[in-house]
Amino acid sequence: MIVDSHVHVGTAGVPLGPADPETSFAVWRSRAAAVGISRAVLMAAPVGSYAAANRAVARLAQREPSNWLWYVFVNAVADRGHVGAVVAAAHTHGACGIKVHWSDGMATDEVALAASRFGMPVLFDPRGDVQVVARLAARHPGVPWIVPHLSSFADDWRAQQRLIDVLVREPNVFADTSGVRYYDLLEEAIARAGARKVLYGSDGPYLHPAPELAKILALGLAPEDRDLVLAGNVLRLTGPARKAGRHVTPSISRRNTAWV
């Protein structure tokens, strides 16, 4: 089983593929199916304001809840003072994690407290600022922090090496493999921190799931470690929130807009 831990719905206006959420998701799904991927964690694209985008993701996820998990995207700056309410409402609609992107502002203690309340991981892209990840992880040891791209989509290998140091040191820090161009760093991350700390993600639809998956297969991991990276880790980290939310997942309608 493979669960892609990092798939956006829509492209936030980036001129790469269709921007429409439904169409962009269909593109990613077709590509993923060709390499045997039929399960994923869905989230909005980084658009800054997430009310409508989160609702669109929730509706998609609820169509096939056995295949799609979803994370609620929060703007830690614009939503300041309301993050807990946004996350609480999204959790009732099946959200099992939180996404924060550097373009909106760094993750905060308020985000961490919301994650802790609902047993959610935080997928936080810090744009290479590994220090803020380490600080938040130490302040909130019960929250799993997943750092995409080994912290830098821009291929800052020094930041990525610093993130590996944090993976080794902090038990609640994890990384996903999406967009990591320096293959040796993936080998180093697993060799030093262990397979339980690394999650397969494609960052679709921006990146194609096939070459991202090929990097994992090329690592030649033992079957039990490969299974952790490809599915086990993300299912383990989202398990508490999914279990707690099973009995509180009403349907989404266009009129039900107060929750975000």
C-alpha cells in the first residue's frame, strides 16, 4: 500500500497545470494511478485565504473516505486568535492534520496547541528555517511536526542537512521526501534518523508522483522500512485524529460555511 502524504488540490495560480481544484486533482489522480497509488493526504494549495479551499478539499475527501485523508490549511498570521476554532470545525468534517506554509507566516504556538488538542500532526514548510522547527518541536513535544522537502523546496542542501540533525535529535520531528533533489540526503536521513522518521510525498500536482516514488524505491530499503516510508508513518501519525473524528463527520454542503 502507498499513501502519498502530500497532495495539493488546486495550484494557487502557479502556471503549472490546471488551477481548478477538481481538474488538478484529476490530473494528479491519473498520474498516481499509473504507478499504483490510490490513497493520499489532500490539502489546499497555498492561497493565503483558506475557507473556500478547505471546503473544496473536504468535499473531495468525503467522496471516498477510505482513500483520501485531508489536512486543514491555516494561515497562522491571518487566522491568529481563531486557529483553534478553524481546526476544531475542520476536525468535525474529517480533517486529521494541519498544513502551514511559510508564505503565510511561520507556524506558531497557537497552531501547536490546536494540533495537540486533536492529536494532529502539523505539516509545516519553513522555507529552510530549521531553527523555528526545532524550537516548536521542543516547546510542544506531543505534536508531530512533518517538514516537507527536508525543509527546503529550493534545494538549500545546508538547511536540509540541518533538518536531518533535528530529525535525529527530536523524536517528534519528521520529514517528507517531496522535491528533494539531492538523493544522498534522502539516504542520510534514513540512515541516521531511521525509516520511521521519513514519509513519501509527491507535492502533487506540482510534481509528478512517479519520479518521487522512484526515489524511494531506489533506496533499496528492507520491506518493513519501505512500508513505513510509503504508508505506515503517515497512517500512524494521523491515527489519533482519525480515530477521534470517526463519529463526528457530517456531510459538507455549500451552505455549511461557518466552520472555516
